[in-house]
Amino acid sequence: MEKKLSVSRIFNAPPEEVWRLWTEPELVRQWWGPDKFICPVAKMDFREGGVSLVSMKAPPEFGGKETYSIWHYTEIVPFQSIEFIMNLADQNGIKQDPVSLGMPADFPTDIKTRVNFREMGEGKTEMTVTEYADFGQITAFAKMGLEQSLGKACSIFSPEKNTK
């Protein structure tokens, strides 16, 4: 059985604007990572076959560690969907074994991620992010992190945060 996490948010913006959350480094830096985390690095190579490098840095009270990920894009349908494989990486964008970075043994190496955009009318867009992986013992934390990240993304367009 395929395991997955899926989180949806409603944005007070049309799909063309919400799309920018994934393509523009300055916007990615505003929302990538759970609450209290920051995103110091967002080097975007947003095209099919391209690889982006992003990081999230924990606040001092959580140890201040910076973790890097790469997003290898496999399919991009403008303003409709983005599909990529996410991997943990080093600061140079070289894929790393999650265990070597301190993750639990059951943390997935390859995380297929799909982002769907649905125009809802009246200038609103539903964005759904689905991560196809078995996160093992940290599933609850992975879901919470995704929910918090998308909550931060939603606040870029409006302080309103809606959950589906």
C-alpha cells in the first residue's frame, strides 16, 4: 500500500500568483519550513529536469541546525501541477542518505511530491501538496511540518488560513 501525506490550503489569489510560491526564490524563503524555522537558501532551477536546492534552519531553541533538500522536477504543467522528487542533501546539493544526516532508519530517501493548483473562482486557489512516502516513526512530525509550511505560504496572500 502506498503511503502519502496530503495537505490542502485555500489561497486568496489566482493560480498564477500562488504558482510563484514554488518558482521565485524570495517567496520560497518566506514559507519553506515549519513555524519558527527559516529558509536561508532557495536556489531555484524550476524546469523539467532541473534541480532546486532549499534549506530550512531550526531556531536556536531547537538546536539551530540547517537541513538541505533538493527538488528534482519530473513534470511541470504551468499553473496546474508540479511534480518532483525531494531528497535530503548537503549544502552543495549532493543527495545524502537520510540516516547519515541524523534521520531515523525508516526515513524515506526519495519523496515523490506533487503540487496541484485548482482555480476556485472569485480569485481563490486551492493548492494541495501530496508527498508519496512512508515517513515511518516521524509521520506525525512530517505532516505537521507540511501543514505549518503551507500555513506560512497562505499568509503571504492573506492572514486567513483555511484548511480542507
